[in-house]
Amino acid sequence: MNLFFQLQILLSGIIAGWIIFQTAFVAPTVFTKLEDAEKALVLRAIFPKLFKALAVAGLLHLGLGLLAQTTVSSAAFKMFPLIVGAYTFLSSFLCNAIVPATNAARDRNDTKRFAQLHRVSVLLTMLTLLLHLGWMFVTNASV
């Protein structure tokens, strides 16, 4: 297994770890330990940073996938990591792009619009998590 491929697996673990840490530790702690005004400040500071970090990591994952192409023989293993990296970048970019609209809907007490936008970002992020976990396990099982 070449270095670029190994770095992709490591990066997928980091991406999955960021998402799990955010959803399992940060968000629940913020919601149970802070007052409403503080919650908004903290979450509005954290989520854009998370989405930007995931977008950069997605681009890096895609780049590593392109570099690893030269030593991977299976067509599936050539395409899947590229798809995972591209999806991570695009979905994280989209999640970050809808943050202002999500915040505005919350500020207007437009619960329906907020729920729609929040659901989009949650689903895109959870699919990112599943893709990275799946790619890591399929890759490790086949090597």
C-alpha cells in the first residue's frame, strides 16, 4: 500500500473523528451547559470552522487520491476515494454556504425554514461520515 493511499485512510479517520467529536461531545455539551444566548454564539463560531476544515480536508483527500492512482490497480479503488474526497469538499462547502441562511431563519423564528436548512446540513455531514467510515473499512478489508 503506497504512502498516498495510507495518508488518505488517515485523513478519512481524522474527518470521521471531527464529525463524531462535534456531534457526540461538542453539540450536546453546548446544549446542556450554556444559556440560549451563549449557545448561539458558540455554535455560530464552531460550525463554519468545522465545515471549512472539512472542505479543506476533502480537497486534500481528493488530491491524495489522484496521487495514489498510479499504484492502485482496481478501478473501484481508483474512483471511490476520489468520489469521497469530492463529495466531502462539495457537501462541506454547501453546508458552510447555508450557515448564514440557517442563522437568519433561527433569528426570525422561522422554525420551518431553520429545520429544513439544518436537516440539509445534518444529512450532508452524516453522509460524509458514512462515506469515510465505509471507505476506510472496505479498503482495510480488501488489503
